[in-house]
Amino acid sequence: MRTKSFRNIVKNYKAVFFDAFGVLKNYKGLIPGIQATFEYLERKGIYYYVLTNDSSRSPEELASWYQEKGLKYITTDKILSSGMLAMEFFRTKVTNGNTIAYLGTENSAHYISSAGLKTIAVRDINMDNLEHIESFAFLDDEGFNWNDDLNKTINLLRKKNMTVIVANTDYNYPVNKNDISVAIGALADLVENIIGKNFIRFGKPDAQMFLLAYERTLKDINVKRNEILMVGDTLYTDIIGGNKFGLDTALVLSGNTLPDMANIRISSSGIIPTYVCDSAVIDI
Amino acid sequence: MRTKSFRNIVKNYKAVFFDAFGVLKNYKGLIPGIQATFEYLERKGIYYYVLTNDSSRSPEELASWYQEKGLKYITTDKILSSGMLAMEFFRTKVTNGNTIAYLGTENSAHYISSAGLKTIAVRDINMDNLEHIESFAFLDDEGFNWNDDLNKTINLLRKKNMTVIVANTDYNYPVNKNDISVAIGALADLVENIIGKNFIRFGKPDAQMFLLAYERTLKDINVKRNEILMVGDTLYTDIIGGNKFGLDTALVLSGNTLPDMANIRISSSGIIPTYVCDSAVIDI
Amino acid sequence: MRTKSFRNIVKNYKAVFFDAFGVLKNYKGLIPGIQATFEYLERKGIYYYVLTNDSSRSPEELASWYQEKGLKYITTDKILSSGMLAMEFFRTKVTNGNTIAYLGTENSAHYISSAGLKTIAVRDINMDNLEHIESFAFLDDEGFNWNDDLNKTINLLRKKNMTVIVANTDYNYPVNKNDISVAIGALADLVENIIGKNFIRFGKPDAQMFLLAYERTLKDINVKRNEILMVGDTLYTDIIGGNKFGLDTALVLSGNTLPDMANIRISSSGIIPTYVCDSAVIDI
Amino acid sequence: MRTKSFRNIVKNYKAVFFDAFGVLKNYKGLIPGIQATFEYLERKGIYYYVLTNDSSRSPEELASWYQEKGLKYITTDKILSSGMLAMEFFRTKVTNGNTIAYLGTENSAHYISSAGLKTIAVRDINMDNLEHIESFAFLDDEGFNWNDDLNKTINLLRKKNMTVIVANTDYNYPVNKNDISVAIGALADLVENIIGKNFIRFGKPDAQMFLLAYERTLKDINVKRNEILMVGDTLYTDIIGGNKFGLDTALVLSGNTLPDMANIRISSSGIIPTYVCDSAVIDI
């Protein structure tokens, strides 16, 4: 398929939203040459933000990964994650003093507890004393024993009715060139199917993720939605979500959507990006 | 189940979002006594808006229904509909001069064409000349022959890849005390399942509907999300959508959720409203 | 992909099950040259049967189509249809004297009523007198007004709880080289989703269809399942159903699965036929 | 709801199919008094069989559980399990000398390997040497580390296309009065959703399970389908499956379907048993 020059496209926008995995980085590290893109955006005065379905780490930790790799432009204030939506939800919805049960690493829960909320890992719950547990969060696929804790979660949610948050809607994520790993979104689906209840999900393609980024952008610059470009490698999250929210969209072929499959994926899915580019890299 | 007084609840909020069907009206007309609720809100200086999954009529027409019934408070500027989201989408996304194909009544399309966009009913499409047709809208279950036009829609969307909007996510709607009718959301699902593409849906419980109302509210009053009460009769649209968006929620038992089933519906669905009230009627 | 000679494969089996559409016929008529295949099977003493997801016509009518086209080998006793399963179900399950409501053509119902059962088209039902209506059948997508009769069906099935049969599981069928039409299986799904009940479905890939054919075969010849070859053009019905029932399977590329997509379809679906052949035609 | 006497019903049939869990046994052991039922059936000359969605143990082991509890009537030859269907599938479909990968206990695989087939647990697979692995079986939720082995399974099935069997379609099973546990059927769904392939499932309500029992019955007695009574506690497996296969069905309220919910479950599901009985126990 004929792709367009990312430089020629991006220059027409006031702000850019970047997906992280497959656009800025992959399993090996930073996408080679991506540094130049941000130098270009800085020079042109185009604002940029990173939208990521990630609830395993805080924005600070996500940003420090880029800092360590030498991409100094991606600072904490540039990062908008589905974990932030979950945290904000709990802050307004959970009664003071009550506790949020979770599946995930201690680190993923640390982000919530740093906002003044009490958390408890499923493994540490005493099933005879659920009084103060008011809400539940699926945070990360790591940090717990699936055999034990998924079964315990199911019986906890059958025993006590509470609001359940899934802080990352993804089903899987790549771990190396060939292999993937089950993401917490798929484990949440397993539990939801068995107990027949309705969980609240945060993350692209849901509008709330784009709204978070848009409200963040408005603090920096007065901009309309169609003056923002969403750049992503996945039709089903980045592109359909961006389209629906009223953004223009650029599909890049450096990640999930392979170059020789892009045309067939677009026509079979009916999800049509405004542009298709090889990658988000700009040669200067 | 023990319900709370709507008056005692609503007085603590700066603004209220009302679902329409089952809250303000039913198949017989206005919910008896609902007028007093708006008199109370006016007196207290509480702002109010109506959020409705309706793309069959313009806000003007929806408002005039209330006017005719004598509820003068519901004016055009108070109404936020999924049809408005669809219209806004087309206004920013459809190339100037191009045409939107639709299923629905002429009236439902009139709303789109009044915004300067060209529309064509599926029945009037010449399948050999699709050049200017750029997008597709499911607007209303009435106004077309399902046998002919659903099949024609399927073959149109197979022949030309285009963005498809479903402007009302509902599956059915009540037509009298006992009977329901298939809504356009269910017909869109039928088509989507057969052609295997991904449509864009507008309407509760999706965040974009609540965002539309929130942005409208911010023009009237500076308010945080948790200072707004969402009032609805349906757990799966009004309540879960409101909860997720960060609003407080009141389930009323005057419509879709029957009083003797409310408890079991809440516990089996896992969708927990902030309050449960008999209705939104306030006795003065 | 490298395909095998159908002649070299079929000669090793005692019986063959043929799918109809895409294998023996297409929208234009008989697959050219298919006559020779049956001459070969007759000469070799290999038994053959036709398995079809069709409830719009009786086996007699289905057979007479082949007769008219000059394929004299396909006689009524060779045909096994999902409509036969539905009819057999009603014969054992419906109380004597009671009535079966249906959606479809008069012709499709004639087949049921010829077995001594009373039928009534949805359009003719008096909703105030449902006493003798005991069961419901989705038979054909033609013969009724979808707008009126789908809504009437939904309210009928909400008003009276009864067993519902879907006599053809297909979602769509081809009407010419480019176009498809909604099949009754998809309309049944629409109704099932709205009323939330569980219908009984007959047709490939369900085991009951293969069992019907296997029991028929056993009347002609003593044969084990793995001595039978299922020949079909669709992975999701013919091939997975045949595999599961213990038959060997041959995917032919003369219908639904296009030659240049066969490899990718097999690897992405995980449905692996025993063989792949260009078609079921044998050159003699 | 008014229930019928199991004795008055069962006496009219030539054979009975019993579901195991919730009918003959529960988490505490045998259903009290069930022994008398089999004494009655023996005296009346009514044949009986047990149909169970269980692939964790061989029929021998399943039977010996009943023997140990003192119910001598349930012998190996009376038991028909979904595991038997899986084993039979592999016996006809797997090339001699090739290996079946599995998730489950060693014991569950022992049943397959005792039929002369090679098996390998997912944990023991060398991902660089998949040559002889031809098929895959989901056998039991126990016996493996879900974190490691579900991820390994996903990457195995992405790397090599093979036929996948799910030998138990159940989503969960009770472990005590209040708690349930995830069953292998739900874990298989998780994997299937992530890799997007189509697995073959064995177990009620699928016709193949009833066919296995019917063919077994025909070895003992010449009987038509409507002369057999299927007895089960679950509408979605035992009753709808039995109805569809042409059996008469009795729902018992001693397990999954609670007495005070039976009416609402039947009317909301549309799955209508021929009879409803308190239990399968006969007082003599």
C-alpha cells in the first residue's frame, strides 16, 4: 500500500497523541530514530502526549523508562494512562477509609495507595472479613498466582457485590519478536463471564481515555479535536477510538499491523485511518 | 428494597442529568407529577439536562414533544441526544460535497442534512454509482423496508469500505404496556455480524454521550463531575455509564427496572447505583 | 497452496457426504463437470449423500432441482437437510393437535404440515388467542414482512414461553457472483438477542446433522465414521463439523473459500481439513 | 412451582440418562437416598446411564468413586464422559507415533495414553522441537501452573497450527456449599479468544455426548429416543441438550437450579423441561 510521509502529515496539526507500544517503542527498546520526531515537534511547536493502556506502573515510572533510554522529551506530564483513569475513579467513588481489593503487582497498587486509598492484594484477603472492601481493581497480569487468586477473586465477587474496575482493556501484549503474554484485560473477561456481572473498563478505544488526553492538552493549548492527530499501530484501539472521538488518525506500520497486511486489515475491519505511514519516525 | 426520597437526594447536587424514557415519560405520555420536579429544580437553582439515545428526531422535535405536553422546562438547549453525536461526527469527518447513506426515516436524515451534509436513503442508492458515498448512518428502525434495504445495505458495505455510524445503541424500545419493538441498534448489529466490520456506536452507556452533556453543563455552570446526579431507569445504560464517567447515580423504579426486581438486578449485574428512588417525581 | 486430486482421495472411502452450495452447485447452476464425479462414484460403488443447511424446501423439492438440471443421481433419498431435523423434532415433541408458529414461506411450512402437524404463519396469529400455539420455527428468510413479523415474533415469544427451533443456522447465502442475502439464522439471532432466550439450532456444524446422514448411510452400508469423506467449501460448517464427528474432510476451493486465501484461512482459523482439493469435479 | 413425583415419571421410560453432579452427588458426597432410585430401576428393568462433562478421570475412576460410596450400581460400563469423546477423537485422528500436548493432571492424560497415544504436558514441551506434536487437549483445570502454562499454550498454538480439543465444556464447578472453581472450559475460552482460532468442544449440551450414550444404550436394549428420559439439574446443558436430541427431560431441583428460582429460570431461558421434580430420589 502507498504510505504517506509522517513529517508531511504531522506538520498540519497543533497536537499529536502517540500510542506507546509499536509506535515509540517495541520489545527491543525505543523505535530507532524516534528521537528525531520529537526534536521536529519541539521545533515546530507541536504539542505531544502519550496515551497508553497501562495500569501496571505510574506515569512517573512510565516516563522514567523513556528518560533512561535517552528520550528526554517524554516526561511524566506527557503521559496519560488507563491506570490514571482507574485511580481517578477510585478517588471520587470509594468511601473514605474503605479498601480496594486488587489483582496485580504491589507496584501497580502502590500507585493507587499513594493517592491516599487503602489497597489489599487478593491473596491477603480474609474471606470472613469483607466489611471494608468496597471496590475491586484488575491492575496487572503479574504479581499473583493465577490458579489461587483467580478462583479467590470469583468467590469474593460472588460473596460481596461491589464495583469492579478493569484498568487495562488489552487482551495480550508482545514479550519478544514471536511471543505474546495474556494481559489483565483477558483475565478480567474470564472472571466476568463466570460470575455474569458487568465490569467497568478503562483504556483505548474507549472515549474516556481520549477525553483524559484532550483535557490535558487544553491546559497547554486551545485546540479543537480535529486539530489533533492520533498516531497508533492498532486499528481496533488507537484508530477506531481516535476516529470516534473526532480526531484525525494515522496508522503506522511499525508494530501490530504489518505492512503487507495493512490494506486487507483496513478493508476487512471497516476501520479507516485518515492516513497510513510507515512509522512515526521523521528523518531530519 | 428501601428507596430514598428523590427530593432529599437531588438537593445536594448542582446539576442533574435525566434519562427520558422511563424517567420523564413513558408510552402513555409524561410521568404524572414530573412537572413538580422541574419547578423544584428551578426554585433551588439546580441545572438539568436530558440525555437520550435517540437519533430519529432533532433536539428541536424532541423538545417540542415536551412543550406540547405542557412541560415547558424541557427546551431544545436542554436536550443531548446520540443523534447529535452522530451529526457532529459527520460534520468534521465527511469530505465536503460527499454523501452519507442512511437507514431511517426522511425526518431522521433531515437533521443531518440541515447541517449542510448530503444524505441519501439506501433505497435510492444506485449500486453502480457509489463514488460520492463516503459514510453510512443507522438512524431509525422506521422509514424503510427491512427485507429489501437491510440486504442492500449489506451489499453496499461489502462493495465499498466506509465508516459506519450507529446513532442509537438501543436494542429495543417499548411501544405499549406489554410490547416492544426492534430498535436500530439491533438491526445494526445484524449487519455488523454478517459483514464482520466494526461500526462506531453513539449513545449511553458510552462516555461520549456523558461528555457531550458535561461540556454543555460547563457552559451554564462551573461544576465537577461528582457534583452531577445521573437519573435513569436502566442499569446497563444510565447507571453504569454515569458511574464510569464519575457521576453519582440514582436508579428510579418508574420504568425498565421494576420495584420487585431492583435488588436482584443490582446484585446479579454488579452495577451499583449511588441511590435507588421510586421515581424522579417530587411532591411539593 | 498445493491441492490434491479429488479422484485419488475419494477412491479410498466407502461413502462421501457432499455439501451442496459451493461444491455441487453455485448461483449459476450446477458446477460444470460435477456429473462425472457421480458417474465415477457409481462405478466404484462408493455411496454418496448431500448434507445441506436448508429448511426452505422439502428433500423432494431439493432433489427435483438436481433432476431438472440433469443430475439424475441426486434423488430424494440422498438428501439430508436441517429442515428434516426440525420436522423430526416437532413430530416427537409437539402435542397432538397443537400448532407450530413459523417465519418463512408457505412452502417451507408445507413440509412440516405434510407430516400431520398444524402450522400458522406469524402474520396470521391472533395475539389474543395463543392457547394452541406450542412451538415456534424459523424456516426461511422469505415469505414474510420483516418489519411487521419480526416485531410480532418478539412479542409473541415474550408473551408465551415455548420451544423455538432455528431450522437453518446459516447467517447469509450468495445470490449472485457479488451479492449475499441475510439468511434466517441471522434473523433468529436478532430475535434471540432481544428476548434473551435460548433457541435450538439445527444444521452443520452441529453433530446432529452429521448423525442424521450417518444413520441414513448405515441403512445402505456398514461403515465406520473414518471410512466416510465429508466434502465442503466452508471451514466453519462442513470441515470443523466433519472433523469433530470423526469423518475425514476435504476442503474444495470452488465456493466460499477462495484458492488464494485457503492457506491463510486454515492457519488463522485452526480448522484443518484432511485434504484440500480444487473442486469435487473428477475428469474422466 | 408444582413438581411431579420422579417415580411416577420414570416408570414410563425404557432407559434413563442421569447427569452426575447435582443429581446423583454433590460436594458432600452421594445425594441422600439416591440408592433407592437404582434399586427401583433395577426392579422395573429400566436401563440407566450416567452422562458427565468430565475429562479429568477415566470412566473406571469415575465409577470407583460411586463404588466406594456404596452405590454399587454405577459401574464403569454405565458411564459416558466427555473425556471418552476426546479420547475417541484422538484415536481416529492422530497419526500413529505422534504426540498430543495437554493441559491437566497427569492422571487426566493417563487415560489418553492408556489408549496407546503419546502425550506431553505443556510444561515439558521444548518449544524448539514441535515436530511430533500434532494435536492439543484441554483436559483439567488442575495439574499445571496457570501463569506459565497458559502463556506457553498460547505461543505453542500460535507457532504451530493444530487441532485443539476441549474435553469439558463447563465453565465452573462447585467446590463446597458456597464456592466455585474455574473449569477447564473457561480456560480454553480464554486461550481461544486470544489466538482467534476455533477449538472442538466435547460435552453436554452438544449432541455428540447424547449420541455416545444413545449408541451405548442400543447395545443393551432396542429403544427410540423418546423412550429415554434425561435427568439433570442444569437447563443450559442437560435439558436443552436432551430436548434437542429428542429425549424427554426432567429437571431436578437438587443442584444448580434452586426450587424458588426454577419457574423464573425456565421462563427467562426459554428452555422447557418435559417435567420438573424435586430430586431423582425415589422413596420406597
